[in-house]
Amino acid sequence: MVFRSQRDGWTFFLILSLFALGSVVLWNFEPLPLPHAEYFGWFFIGLSVLAFWEYATTKYEITGSDLIIRTGSSQKRIRLDGIESVTRERGIWAWLTFSAGQLRISYREGPRPGAIVVCPSEEAEFMGQLTILSPWLKGQA
């Protein structure tokens, strides 16, 4: 089952602001006291395009044995039997998930522990599907 990422309006505003800043630097402020100011403009425009790509394509897929997190050009696969806990978080790292409400998934890949923050738009349905396939997570988050 595939779940889209929840997106708060402030993250879209932030991405749009980055694009606007790059555009202003590139086309309106030529006499900036910075050498090669156009590079800064192109940098901010490129950063905003990359952020929008991540913003628009982030999704979470739960298969029979894995949780697959796709964002932009990257993909992370976590085995369901390696998930140890799921906790609800709100914090400063919200920009990593494009939303302030988050689920922190602690997992183990072999001997290494790991954690990842996700924010599915249908959180209750996501947790329901996860607990069906991983019953030891029942009652978490």
C-alpha cells in the first residue's frame, strides 16, 4: 500500500521563497557587492527546484516484508521485521519530512541500529497497515 507524504503549507512557502530569492539575486540586484552574484542566484534556484522535487515525490510504500521510502531520486528500504519501535515526534527537524507532525521509526539492520522520520498523510491508516504486518508494534505511536 502506498502513502503520500503529509505536507504543511509553510514548507511550500519556504521552497517558493528560495526560488524568489534566487530570482531576485539573479535578475534585479546586479550591482551586489558580491563577486559573481549570479552564482548565488542560480544556487538558490537550483536548491528550490531540488527541494520541490523532494516535496512533490515523497511517498511511503508498505509491502509484505518491507517499508520503502521514496523521495526524489533516492529510495530507502527497511525490513518490517527489523522495526523495533514507532514513536510520535514533533520537533525542529520537521523540515526533513515537510510537516511538523512526524513518526520516528527505530529499526535495526543487522548489528546497526537506525532511525528515520516519516510523515504519511494518512497516519492512522499507515500505522494500521504497519501493525497488521508487524504485530509487535501494536499500541505504539
